[in-house]
Amino acid sequence: MNAAFGFWNSDASRLIFDPALFLYGRVSIALEVDPKSARIFAFAAVREERSLVHKGSALDPALDRLEAFCNGAVHLVGALLHKSHEGFIS
């Protein structure tokens, strides 16, 4: 069994891909960044059944919450969105 990659042996002859195993311990993050200032103005993160969304001011405490949300994750995956995608995180 190689749960780190989302595969498990159904028997000795084949591997089965299980999305739940693949996603376990991973955090998906989307950052919205203003290209003129290169500053984050919004983000969202998903980890298993939980999510975290930030829009607006007070970025430092929000980043602290994001760090705590990601603590212990196996992998972080994500996307960087620029201002033309504004509103993507809702």
C-alpha cells in the first residue's frame, strides 16, 4: 500500500487509485494577488472537509490562521490568481 500517492493493493496483481487517500493530508490553497502591488488580498484553503476563506484587511492574523490550518499537512498545492480573477474566491 502506498497511501502517500493514493494507491492501495486490491490484491497482489494490481493497484487501485483512491482519491480519498490521495487527498488525505493535503491542503489546496488559492491566493489572489494584486499584480501592481504584488500583495495578497484574498485566499482560500481546503483540507479534507474543512475550509478557510479570507477577504479584506487584517491580512497578518489571517495568514496566522492559514499557517495553523496547514500545520501537519503532507503537501501544499495551490494556485496564484491575479487581480483579473478577482471574485474567484467567494
